[in-house]
Amino acid sequence: MVSIPHELAAFLVEAKRRTYAGLDDDATVAAPPLRGSKQLEHRAAPYAYRDIYFGIGFFVGRRACLGMSASFGR
């Protein structure tokens, strides 16, 4: 089994809480680059989290968590 560092696990819990279901708050990206998608982001050094999804009732999406040395393009 893979062991996740405690600080990364804590970051992921916080990121998922702050980006849950598109609360239309500061985590929501106003103009996501993928037309028709909803994009949410959370950053807390040294990590960044992005959740992109399509749909409401039934949806498909992708989540990514990167170290700050990687770029989200902003």
C-alpha cells in the first residue's frame, strides 16, 4: 500500500472541502478553458488542486493535485 505524507493528505481533505460541488465561491474559476465545464481550484503552498467536471446530476470530471513546482498555467 502506498503511504501518503500527512501534509498532503490534510491538503487533499481541505481542497475537497473547499471545492465541493461548485459553491460559486472563490474556488470557482470564472471562465474555465474547457467550454461547458465547471472548474474549481484550491492552492496552499506547496500544493495546488484542480477539479474540472461537466454536468450536474450525472457528471464526469478529472481531479489533479500538483506540487507548486508544477504549473496550472496561471
